[in-house]
Amino acid sequence: GDFSGLHLYDYIDFSTTSGEEIRAEIMGFNTMLYFGNTMITTPHVLMQTRDCLTSTYIYNEEADNTGGFNASRLKTSLETILTTFPTDLQNAILECRRLESTKGSWNWYGRKLFLPTEVEVFGNVAWSEAGYGSGGSKQWEGYQRSYKHVIKGLGKGKADSGSRYNWWLSSPSASSTTAFCYVDYYGYANIGGARNSFGVAPAFVIR
């Protein structure tokens, strides 16, 4: 629990087993402490990739958001991505309890690699469900201070060189049965069909 010498937006660089270079930055301290249906008691640092990964991903093969993130192909893609992280980093990642919308309801899930909700990025509901989409969410500290970190490019270093890309969030659209929320490359909240191929900027917590 001693975070002395660490600051918001400090970062680590690492390589995946597939050869991709990734920078992950600090987005909060003890963000999920004492939270969850199984309480998290371990002090931790919340991190998210500064940019999207190089590859783009669809949410689902079909234009459908039934079941939300947990029922999606994208959830499986993130689980595969995690296996490419360095072993020492995987061992440092703490599973956290996420209260996620299942499109019309919600449920708790244990996640090691996850996407933020619309509320965690923007601080309010724009396109996600007002109840089920925000009950377990608060805006991350790293998004409270600057829009800069909302803008992400496709691949390490792209945002800081002026490149921008759409990236997926974990929230299904409230008004559509076929769409999920995403961050538009202009930096605002939007929704897109589940078969669209957008960037992903995974988050994780390290103990």
C-alpha cells in the first residue's frame, strides 16, 4: 500500500509473446479497494494501456449485444490477449470483481483484463443503461483530469504522435439490441454495431 514515488500516468513498457510493444499507464490508486461482492482488500494500482493494441476486434460475429460483455466474443479475445503478457506481469495482476451490465440486468464477474465502462471513462451515462450500466462504476481518476488520455491511437505511441482511433467500452447500448458503447476518435461517447472492428485498450490492476 505504499505508493510513494508513483504518480498518475506513470507507466510501464512491456512486450507480449507475439512481439507487440505496449505501454500501460497508471489510472488510479486503490480504485477498487473494499469494492465487490467479494471484497477486494489488497492495495493496488489501476493501469490501462495508453493506446489501443495494434489489432482491432469485433464484439460479436452477429449484430447482437444480448448478455453484454460477458456473453461476447470480445471477452474471449481479452482472455487470449492476457496469455500473451509476460509471466511476471500476469502473476502481479489481481483479479477484481466487476459489476457489469448484461443488457437488461447485471451481474458480478471476476476479471483480470477488462475494458472500462462508459461511466468509468466519462463520469456519466450517455448511451449505456442508466441503472444497470452505472451501478458499479465511478469515473477513474486518470479520466477526471484530462481528455488527453481518452484519445488513443492504434498501437504504442500513436496518440502522442497525433493519431486517433475508435475504441470499445464494456457497456452495451441501452437503446439498441445490436450495439455497444465506444469512445469515438474525436473523444466523445458513441455506440457502434457489434460487428464493427474497433481498437481495445485493456485495463488491469496490479498488487
